[in-house]
Amino acid sequence: MNAKRADTIVVLDFETSGLSPDMGERAIEIGAVLIEGGEITDSFQSLMNPGIRISAFIEDYTGISNAMLSKAAPCEEVMKRFNDFIAGHNLVAHNASFDKRFLDAELSRVSCSYPGDFACSLLASRRIFQDAPNHKLGTLVQYANLDTVSSISSGSFHRALYDSEMTAKLWLAMLEDIGERYGIYDLPFSFIQQLSKVPKKSVHKFIKD
């Protein structure tokens, strides 16, 4: 598969102890799906023990408890395995700036990095699904009438593997929407990256040109 295509990527999602690794927060769960040629072909999920306690708010928000994390593999061990999973692929996340900060921070702890590029499904959705009520993941899944039943996860929203699978379905729906509206298929990953930066009023012209 051509890793430069928009339909061949790794979609990832982190659950974390807080908002920013710069404030000492850590990843507590990673979930990801591999899309090849527009089909989900593999997945990765693991809780991650950050060596710190998480707040009651995070426990309630994610359903991940301190007791669960105490039994999980250390972050460093999980990230080494995850680095192997993403090797060579471009990456996508919903609100990607958040996930990229944690990915970079956790990989740096194990002296790893990734060669691929990052794209944000939230920014892309603001251009492609402009009429959506808002661009939260759950709202977009409903707006695009996507199947919310997971074939690979027993979780729900705010669990990493489920969110990454729903983001993957959203990403593929956006590619399909461009194909149906403009007759353009087999898009390069870089095209979606560029589209995500185009002013909303200029999207039609950008795609047609």
C-alpha cells in the first residue's frame, strides 16, 4: 500500500491524566487503527501506567481507574511497541495538536520519533462538513450517519480505541464525500493537510482546482 495516500494511515487517540505534557501530565491509554486502502486492517490498544495517580475527574471521564493503571504496563514499554505499530505511516487524530503533543512527549522518553506527517480530522471536518452543528467527534459521527457499533472495541466515547475507530470512520466518510461531490479519488495525504488550512469559503475552489 502507498503510505502517502490519504486512505492509508494510522488513526490514533490518547486518553491522558490532563491537558498538557508540559504541565507534567501523562498518557494513560493509547488506541489506534491502521487503515490500508480505505479498510481498517489492524488495531492497537493498551492502558499505560504513568507512575502517577490520576484525578477522580479523569477516572469518571474515561472510566479508567487508578487500580486499572496500577496493573498496566509502563508507558515506556507501551510506547516502544506503539512506535513499531506506526512505523512508516502518516498519522491522523481528532484535535490532532493535543494527541501530537502527548505522542511526541511519550516517544521522546524512549528516544523514539516517527517519520510520518500528522493531519487533523477536526480541522478537515470544518471544511468538508461545514453544516454540522459542531465538530466534536460524537456530533460528527451522528451527522455523517456513521455506524457507532465497534467491531474491534467494547468501549465507548472517551476510550482510546473506540475514539480512534470512530475517527477512522469519519476520516473515510470525508474522503468518500470528496469523491462523490467532486469525482476525485485516491487523494494524497498532503492534499487533506493542505485542505485543513484553507479558509472555509475557499474550499470548493481549492478542491476543484
